[in-house]
Amino acid sequence: MKKNELTLFINSYAFLAAAIIVAILIWSLGLPFWPELNLGRAANLTNVTDTLSTSNIGVVSNHTFRFTLADIIDANSSTTIVIDFSGAFKSTSSPAFAATDASDYDIATHAGPQADYTVYASGGCLEDALGGPAAFEISSITSGNAFTFTHCRGTNGLATDTVVSIEIGSNATSSGTGDSQLVNPSDSGSREITISAGGDSAKLRVAIIEDVAVTASVDTSLTFTVSGLATSTDVNGVSTTGETTATEMNFSNLALTTQYTLGQQLAVATNAVNGFVVTVHADQDFQSNSGATIDFFRDGARNTTPAAWATPSNILDSSNTYGHWGVTSEDSDLNGDEFGASLFAGDFYSTTTRQVFSHTGPADGTAVDKGLTQVAYSVEIAALQEAADDYTANLIYVATPTF
């Protein structure tokens, strides 16, 4: 062996021996044989959701995103949060989303009590004071609706595991009420949306479906009942002077200048959404076979505006002033309580119907003024009223529901 080769051989063994000695020393001290390598890598955002105000196809919708940060957003960073709809959702044409309008966006934390962060329009970060609460600006919006929010450097940061929510649309209210919304896709199916915060990201999907049409039918119903009233029943401030049945009212023999009053009860039960109206009219004048008549109140004028009861004028050769009869109703909300207290109308003759009861919604047949009321008819004659023992007329009630 040559001298140089011998030297190299000896040095190689010396190096190997030294390496073995060092390894034994490291092992005896419990130290790792190889240094650890710290390789940085991106992490996934967690608990990522997007709640739509409606998932119907082709309609405008608000979006509420919520996710948990995998890493901090440093106070001295310009970290971006990007929500990328990948062109699946269209912007409303008027007004469209713009980076110059921050009112369409809210950013908040839900880690503790909800706190809204300030969202500026593009370039607005320059307005924020150093060290203030966390703030962001809407720095850009692409044609495919990728929204980029940039953390304002110098404002407070966000810690790892902070729960962040971002509202996009008219549900945003912290910087003014939003007036722009995204339009859902025109066909059903799931759509992917990507969210990133700094180097961390996550993908989620939302389902776009057609509305479910719920239908049903309910049969119409109407029950109208007329009942008699006893003597001395108070009807709108007037006491009845006799009793009646559902089909008969008999005033009997009429004394001069005496007000006689008979009444009936009306009950309506219906499921008509717009309620009902009950009208009454007489099929003819209150007359006898001889042709004599007791005219409609007052003095045959057939007054449409209810008025206080009055004795007939009894003017010779004016037969319509010899006697009259009229109607009153206890329905206090009928046409603004037009019958007031003890007021009578006379416009219920054969060619004109008179409203005596109404309600604007479904009725149960028992609630006063809504499904139940009383009506009364008064008659009075003076000395010139023609004699007859067969004055008669028929009253016709009509209940009309509006479904």
C-alpha cells in the first residue's frame, strides 16, 4: 500500500470512529439523531356553512357564511378573505355589487358576544386608526362574483379558532342596509363555493331546489239562523212590546200614537275569508186587502239615514203620514255604527235592500257584532190611519258571504 493511500485509509477510520462516538453521546443524552424540519403548510377552515335566505331556483337570495379560522389574522397583516362563487350565482342587475359600496357586507365574530367589524369600501383601510378594532375593506369583486375582503393593517387581528360570519346581501345592516343580492342559479342542483382566509381555505356546497307547492282545499260553509225574541228584550235601546218566532211577528191591534216594537235575533257562521253581509227587505208595503198602507219610516220618506223614532205627522189627505214602520239594528260596527242608539231607517221596501248585519271575516255565530246580533221593527199609527184587520207584509233576509 502506498503512503498516500494508507493515510486516507487511516483518516477514514478516524472519521468513522469520531462519528460513532458522537452518536453514542447524543443517544446517551436523549437527544434526537436528526434535527426536526418545520415545513409550513396550509390548513383547512372548519365548520364552514352558507345559509341562504331562499334556495329556490332563479330568485334573489342573501348569503350568511360562517367558518372557524385555522390560523391567526395578524394585526400587522393585509390578510385577505375571499368568497368565490365560481360564477354559479349572478349579481342583481340593479343595483349591482360594487367595491365602492360597503353596505352590502357585514363581517362579525361569534366567538363571544357578537361584534360587527367595520367594513369599508375599497381603499377605506387608510381611514382606520392604528390599533382600533379589526376592520376590513371590500377590495375587489370579479365578474364571476369572487368577493375579496382585505384586513386593514394596524387594526386588531383575529385569533386562531375565531368564528367568523360574513353576510352578503340585503341582510347586511351594520354599514347601512344592503340593496344588492345574488341570483340563484336557474336550474336545481348543488353548487360549490370556495372560502379562503390567508393561506387557509375550504370548499362548501349549497343546494338549489324548486319550491315545494303545498296545496289543500277547505269546503265552504255558511249557516244563517233567525230566532224569535221575548217581550221586553232590549234591542239597540228599544224594548220589545211582544214576542216573536223565527217566522212570525204579530203586532196585534195597534193603538193610536203608540210605538210597538218586535225583534229577532240573527246568527251567521261562515268560513268566508271576507266575511258576510245580511240585508232585509219587505216583499210589499205593509198593507191591507183594501189597499190601505202603513208606510215606511218616516212619513213614507223611506229614509236611508237612520234617525230617532217619531210619531207620524197625521196630515189630512197625505196618507203616507198616517202611520209608518222602520227597522233598527244592534250591530255596533255596521257601517260605522250607523244605527247608533235607537235610530231607525225606512229603506227596506221591495225594490231596495237594507244592510242590518255584517262582518269582515269568518264568523262563529255566537260573537256579538261578528256572528250574532239583534234587529227590531217599530210601527206607530195616528188617528187618520185607515181601518183594516189584515195589514201584512213578508220580511226577506239575505245572508251573502264573500269567499
